[in-house]
Amino acid sequence: MTLSHSQTTGVYLWSFFNELALWGVRDVVVSPGSRSTGLSMTAFEFARQHPNCLRVFVDVDERGAAFLGLGLAKSSGRPVAVVCTSGTAVANYLPAVVEAETSRVPLLLLTGDRPLRLQQLGAPQTTDQLKVFGDHVRQFRQMPEPAADARAIAFARQAAREAVLAAMGPQGEMPPVRADLLNPDADGTSDATIFNSFPPAASEGDMFPVAAQGCAAAAGPVHLNFPLEEPLKPDFSALGFGVDAVLWQPELAAQARRPVTDLPPIVPVNGQPEFAARDQLRQLLAERRTLVMAGEGCCETLGQAFALTAWAEQWQIPLLADPLSGLRSVDSPAVVDNYDNLFPLDASLEPQLVIRFGRWPVSKAASASMIGWQADRPVQLVVDVAETRDFNSATDFFLGLKPQDFIASFAPNSPTAVQQEFFAQWADANSAQRPVIAEVEGVEGAGIVHEGALVRALMAEVPAHSCLFSANSMAIRCLDTFYTKQGKPVAVLGNRGQNGIDGTVSSAVGAAINYGCATLLTGDLTLQHDLNALALQRELLAMSPAPTLVVVLMNNNGGAIFDMLPQRSDDPYFERLFLTPQDIDFQCAAAAFHVPATRTETLEDFVVAYRNALTTPGISLIEVTTPLRGVTDRYAPYQGK
């Protein structure tokens, strides 16, 4: 039997997506386009035939779609595929690509392209897509034009495997998954529900993910470029299904539709420090007052957070816990949640050794005290599987390990008396900040709420085992100051790789899909920058059950973050170039996307609106007016320094 071009395309791309599913890819985000028709329709048909193995989401905005994929991947730890057409559609992926690179998020970029015969000849919607993302991706592969012989099918599968491995990184580890047959006809059974391998919204055990997943490994984006010839619509009949289904070469059809009983393992490469390093570490700890700076990537699950805090309590080591660390879900005396308020440090709190897990914390005051050229800075040890991520140029020692492997290497011992005293001083100083922060007043004026009071009210109401996605700028800084530990497991995520405002709402939607219930804390400029993402309301409401995403908008009508920076001024340029008020009616904007919205003027009204929104499927918006000017002055009474 000779296959048509469309049948060949269907067989080839089916083999590729089949292998992606076998290796743990569960989600595909599609942006509609012509040249990517084969990729989009194959993903759609595969998800239709195996709805418990693959989900397809549609986002017409490529930039937002990539961030939706990033949010899905960050909250699940699994690679997520995003599909777009050629030309500027590909270029719109770049913001999410650089965020995925620096945040170590596994993202598979599947781009449609013109075939070689149309390149550099003025064909419409054609540009050079070879290595278009440069060194920002872990791997680039130019795929051949589709073919349907055994060798081509084998290559398509191998390319899918390599893409997943490259996206997960050398120490990547997939979340556990049920390995049931993908082929419902193989033994007369239907697909088992594989998505329930990651049910964080319902989980109450140690596996609940309290932070971004996979960021401790060396994950990242991968780009595969598919040149596709017309006719672009794939025909799956040669695989044995479809309107005109035929059985095409049974042995090759079986290879293209290969079932699986055990998913191929992605084996983590766990290690331990060498003996010489252990001896050196013991000496460092014995001689120096020690603390840990715990940033995003220090742990992933609640169980890991408990293990880390138990280790810190045993060794009497304070953990300066960034809001994205996952550690503020644990009410342990070792967790220093008010650390930002304590800088610059009193002499009794100054460390002689700093161990850093994950990226540097949000607090600029904390990192400013650790700059490499400062003669009086403490000795610093970075524990990370891939790189120091040390923009302060202060790394003295580096251990290429996960934090969990690092703490497991400690032999039973007792902390020194000096370290015990140091721990107690940090715990006391941290506890002293709690009543200060609790004094934050709720209302700044008529209908204007203090951001800190809003965050405290929000964190008191946010459901346990849900996700809080934080925007950058003021939102994450407000969380850093006013979100205190309360023993409630809440996953706090954010896009801190580039600290940008691109695609924040889209990423939060991705997190909501995986957690079932999520809250986005954002400012008005960030929401404006990704307003198109509200169109994903249609995608969420099409799911059963529909996830819930409550967007809590701190609307100060501008860029309040600049009021904390050196650009601050009363001159006209400051408002024009930096504060940039936009005067957007977000209530009307939400209505345009069929997103229920409300505006509240008091904390009491906010709490009522938030509780109602949590029971509303899909996206809801709660707008709270906050002040634009005077951020530094407003925060000062609630900070220890």
C-alpha cells in the first residue's frame, strides 16, 4: 500500500506524540495556525482517543500560550508541549523561553515551519527558525520532513525521547505516574486515569507540592522545528482509525501506535559529597555561626520541607525562608519568615557561614549583605545541582547536589553551643517581628487598602493545599514582608527567573489547572500586560470539574515599585516615565471575557468576595484599590529596621 502525503504526515506525527505521552508528557497547549496544522490536529486526535493520557488546551496568543505551558510545567514537574505556526508566532515564545531557561522549567517548543524549498525565497510567514532561540534552549533539533518507513518512525520516537530527557535535565526526575496501556484496543481495556497521579488539590500528605516542581534539577526549554509540506492536514486512516480507516502494514502501524506497560524511567542522578568535602564541611560548621538562605528550588514537596526543617532544628541552623521556598508552609522555629525585616543585621545575628539552597531570596536587603567584594562578608557555600546562580559573586564553596542529598549526608552529631545560641537569637528576633507585622492597618483612606493588610487577609483565607501564584514587582515583595508562616500547606509559585511581568496570568492559569484551586496576586500593570489570558476562561469552563482561579488585583493605577527605587522623584518625568498610570476599567475588561468581577473597598468586603470567588468555577477577579505613592514610608512602621 502506498501512503498519501497526508497519511504519511499522520503516521509520522502520531509516532512522535505517542512517544511524548509514553515519556510522561500530559499537556499540550496549541495556538492555532496553518503551518502547524499537522502538529495541532495530531495532538487533538491523540487526546481525543486517549483523554486520560493527554490534554489539549487552546490559546490564540502565542506569548500567553507559552506562559500557560510554563505554568502547567512549573506546577507539575512534567514537560509541557506548546505548538505554534511559523514566523512571528515562534518569536512570541521568546519571553517564556528565557523564563523557562532561568527558572529551570521543562518546556517543549514544537514549531511548524515551511519546508526547505520555501526558505529564503520570500514565502509568506517564513523566517529562519533554525536555532531561533540560540543558547536559551537546552536542545534544538531540526526535524526532517515526515516519512512513514520504519526508520523514520523510529527516529520520530527517538527525537521525542531525547526532547523529554533534555527538557528534564541530567538530574531530572518525573513525578510518579500510573503506567497503563495507551492503546485501548490492546487488551480490551480502556485508558486508566493517569492524571490522578498528580492531584495536589486533594492531597494532604507529604507529597503535596509546596513550591515549584523540578526547579532544583537542571530542567529547561527544548525546541523542535517541524518543516511541513502541503497539504497540511494529516490523515490518520493508515493507523487503523478515522472515517476511511484502513489497516496499513500492521507491523508499522503497531510501531506508530505502540502501547506501553511500563513508562520508560527517567532515573535521577543522586549523589553524596565526597569524604574530603564532608570533612571540610564539618570543619566549617564547627568553627562558624551558620545560617541557610533558602530560595526557590530548595524543596518541592511538603515532605521535603518537613525534612529540611527537621534537619535545621537538629543542627540549630536558621532557615531564612523566601516566600517561594515552600518552607513557610511549615510552622517550625527554624523557619525565619520575617528575615527581610531584620536587615541590616545586628551583630548577634551576623553569620560567619551562609549555606544557600536554590536561587537568591527575593529580599534585596538580604542579598546586599553578601556581595563578593565586601571584606567582612561571611563564607558562602552554594548547594545546587547545576550552577551557583550567584550574581553577588560571593561563592567560596560549591556542592553539585540537591539540598535533600546534602542534608542526608550529615552524620548524627550535636550542634556547638555557639550555634545553639545563634539559632536562639535568630528565632527570638524573628518572633519579635510577628506582632509588628500584625499591626498593619487595613485602610489607608476612603476605599484604599494597605497592601500588607490585604496580603495578611488573603493568606488567612487562602485554602490549604491550594496554590498562590504571585506576580513580580510589588506583589512578591509584599508577600515577602507580610506572609508569615502559619502551618498551612500552600504552594507559592512565581516567575522569578526573569522577574518580568510577561505572561503572569497565563502561568497562573496553568497552575490552577494542575492544583484545581489557585489564587493570583497581581498588580494592575502585570494584569494589563497579559489581559488576553482572561480569554482562557473558555478553556477552564470546558473542563470537568472546572478549576478555580481567583485573581486578586492590587490596583494602584501604575508602577508603585518605582517609588521604592532610585528613580523616585517629584519631578514630572517620574510619573510620566515610571509610575505610568493607565486608568483602566478592569471591571469592564473582565466582563469582555465573561469573567465575573467585583471591586471591594474594605478588607471585610474583600474576605466576603474572596470566599464567594473560591466557589465560582473558572476565573474570577477581585479588584482592591491600593496607594500608588509612598510605598517605602507605608512599609516602614511594620519593619524592624
